[in-house]
Amino acid sequence: VAGLRALYTRHSAAGATDVAMLRAWRARGLRVLGMRMQLLSVEVRGEAADRLVLVVVDRLASAVAVGEGVRRALPRDTVSVHRVALVRRGGAWCVEEVTAID
């Protein structure tokens, strides 16, 4: 959870959602392994010294849920498009905001 949180700014709604999802998997006694995203395209929409705004097209390509006596491949995701705002914090880029684009 701490490692996942470190990818996001402190008040990022996307970060809170991802941490909640990770905790839900853990509460079921499962871990998700081998998660790979297939990046289909990235377009820079805004750029400054401490902020970057991207439009990202991607999908979940592979992941496996494992637990005691359980090993189940997760279904591939459909293609999704997101606006991703990154900010520089202490020399590292962190996700500030993720917004779905229809």
C-alpha cells in the first residue's frame, strides 16, 4: 500500500481509489501478480517545469490473482483513454489526477 501511495500526490482521488482496490484484494486473501498495462498511445497536452498533462490510451494486458489454492488470470481490459496530470514533488513525478475521457 505504501509503495502504491507513493506514486500519487497526497490528495489524489485516483490514488485513493487504487489503494482501496488493493486493500479489497488483500482482504480477500489475494495478491495480484504480473500486472502489465499495454500502452497504446501517449500525447503530451501540457508541459511545465513541475507539471505534465498527458492523454493516455491503454488497457490491462495481463494480471493473475493468487491466494491460498487460487490462481486465476484476470480478464484483459478494454481500451480506455485518460487524461493524466503529473506533478513533480521532491524530484519525482507523482500522479495528481486521472480523468476518464469518453
